[in-house]
Amino acid sequence: GAEMNEELYSTLKSKFGFNQFRHRQKQCILSTLMGHDTFVLMPTGAGKSLCYQLPAVILTGVTVVVSPLRSLIEDQKMKMKELGIGCEALTADLSTGAQEDIYTELCSENPSIKLLYVTPEKISASGRLNSVFYTLHRRGLLARFVIDEAHCVSQWGHDFRPDYTKLHTLREKFHTPPVPIIALTATATPKIVTDARDNLKMQNSKLFISSFVRDNLKYDLIPKAAKSLINVVEKMKQLYPGKSGIVYCLSRKECETVQMMLTKAGLSAEVYHAGLNDNLRVSVQKGWLANKFDVICATIAFGMGIDKPDVRFVIHYSLPKSIEGYYQETGRAGRDGMPSYCLMLYSYHDSIRLRRMIEEGNTTTGVRSMHLNNVLQVVAYCENVSVCRRKMLVEHFGEVYDEQSCRNSKTPCDVCERQRKNQEAIRLFDVT
Ligand code: ADP
Ligand code: MG
Ligand code: ZN
């Protein structure tokens, strides 16, 4: 009751330094604290991590967090350590000795570890880890399981990870008493959500969804022409001096071409893609976080888990692979809530390029046709001239949206802005 409420707010303030809960954080936290299985859908940057980190701090015992990427895990671990919250990570690169130290701590009388991050592969592969889980469970110290980036369970998602589909064993192994599970994702297409809930055996979980509308993002689209990218970046530089943005490209080679093009025009740009070595990647990332250059030319390998609040623009130099991908990538703009610009440079030819890449990729027929279908949806989004872009984006996630809100907002999409102007022109001639 009231006591619990007070404890939530005091921990929020003292441990995390925040005054208010955002979105549906508090409801999610209460649900999982009451022992319900909980499924959380919130857009990227909304603050999903707090939904399990705060309960982990309040409760006795260890919270186990399954997360797909080492970089995401390292990032979270660093943040937790800064906040003085006991946190360790079991990833493939850890030495046997370092792993042993973690196991020993987990088996100690009163483990200082509140959050234990693991990759799904670790759970599938390590008998040792599972026996440590059993020991913790028997002693009443297994507080909860967290499945972060839960869309990785579904093969319809863009980040399918086979070992995620084995995670339902956590429910089967640790049932008396049951260990609550909380699953979180920013990917909310109804098909993927259903798939993930079925797969994790969480059909009875409480479902929390917060709106996917991003009021401060202006979505725009123009045809891709020779000088359009340079013109736009120059305009952004004037509009947001000292701030930076992302230009998404389709391939590593395209990143380099675009970088050269921008550099020639006197703009500063760096590339970022999966082909960079670790040192270079870290230094580009750092420079970007510190606004050391105007633009980062990146493939979609860039972005996941990187939390930069003041990205003022995201430009797609080539087509995104899906509507969902487009939403995620543009979602990296304006995390601080300030107006930000999302531009698609569209050419139909790019969709042919993208389709060729998919057709040449080696995968099953089913997955290939799913990817091709995703491209068709992106083309439909681009060719559209009459439906509000915000509406198209959020309705893709099953949300209902009234385009009047876009039309009346400070950052209407290009479609709504055009319609607003037309309306005003009509009014000028309206003599009655
Ligand atoms: P998500 O996982 O939903 O993409 P994160 O959990 O990484 O988002 O949180 C994004 C950012 O929001 C982080 O910098 C986090 O510290 C911040 N944040 C989370 N909750 C709050 C809050 N209640 N008040 C202010 N900032 C918050
Ligand atoms: Mg997250
Ligand atoms: Zn609109």
C-alpha cells in the first residue's frame, strides 16, 4: 500500500536520482513486485531497464537479466556500478577465474550481487550456472528473471536469436515457488508480441504498453537527388550548431562513400559499421557522444543500446529494411524530448537494390519472403502522399492514432504539413 509507494519513490530518488516515474514504469514495477509475470512494451529510450533494476534493488536476492549483446550488457553494468548497485556479467569473454569469483559470490551467504547479466547462450550451455540458479532458488534468493529485448525470441523479429527460444526452461525448472519473469521489448508488432509470449510461456502475463507516438520527432521525406544530403546536413548544422546526427546507409561501402561526399563539402563525418575493429569503434563512439563531428555515417550495426540524448537528426540515405527498423532508427533522435528531424531520402531504385541484397542472402524461403514483404511496406510508406506518417508508423505497432494531433503539433510530418498549407490556401479563397 502506501508504504510500498513511498519506498518506490525514495529508492527512485536515492538510488537512481530521478524524481518521477515515466510512462508506465510504476505500474510495471508494481506488477512484477506482486509476483505477476509481466510483459512490457515501450519504445526505445522510454526507460524499460528501471522496471527491473528498481525492484532488484528493493528486494533481497539476485535478479538474473538475459540480454542479447555483450555491448548492451557492458553498458548496463557500468551504469549500475556508477550508481553503487551490485552488478556482474557472465559473458563469453570472461576468464574462468573471473567466472569462478562470480559463482562463489552468488553462493555466499548474502550475495552482494543484485543484478546478474547473462547472455542466453550462457544459460543454454552452462551446467554450472544452472546449478548455481538451483542453489539460489532453494535458498529463496532467486528474485526474478528478466528477458530483455524479448523480441529476439521471435523469428519474425529482426534480431532472432535461437537460444532465446529455450528460455521457457527457466519457467519449467524454477516453479516451486515460481520465480516471476519480466520480459521487455521496444518491438511491438502484434505478431511478434504474441509469438514471444507463447514462446516464453507467458500467456498469462500482465501486459503493459505505452504509446509509441514520438511527439517531438518531425518525419519528412524528399526524393534523393545528387545534392540533397549535403544541403540537408548544412541546414541541420545551422539549425543545431554543435550538435550531431546519424546518416544511415545500406552497406559499409556506402558509409564510406557518403563520408567522402560530406568531407568534400567541408562537413565532418565519421563511419561506423560492423567492419571496424574494437579500438576504432570505441573511439568513433566516444567522439560522437562528445559532438566532435557533425555526422556519423552508419549501418544499422550502430545504435542499439547507445544512449545519446541530444541527437538532433537522423537521415536515411538509403531505405530501411522494415517499418519497424525505420521506427527504431529514427527513434534515436530527440531522446531528450527536444524537437528533432527525421528525413528519408527516397529513391525507388534503392528498393530494388535492397531486394536484390535480400534475394542473394542465404536464408530460408520463409524468412526471405518476410524480408521482401517488409521492403514492400517501406516502399508503400515512402510512396504514400495522403496518410500522416506518424499514423502509419504507430499503427504498424497496433496503436490507434488520430492524425489531427500530428496536424496540430509543432512538428507535423511532411504529409500533414502539406495538408495544413492546402487548408490555409483554401481558406484564403473562401469568401463566404
Ligand atoms: P529503454 O531500455 O526503454 O530503451 P533505458 O532503460 O535504457 O531505455 O532508459 C533510457 C534513459 O532514460 C536512461 O538514460 C535512463 O537513465 C533514463 N530514465 C529512465 N527512467 C527515468 C525516469 N523515471 N526519469 C528520468 N530518466 C529516466
Ligand atoms: Mg533497453
Ligand atoms: Zn502527420
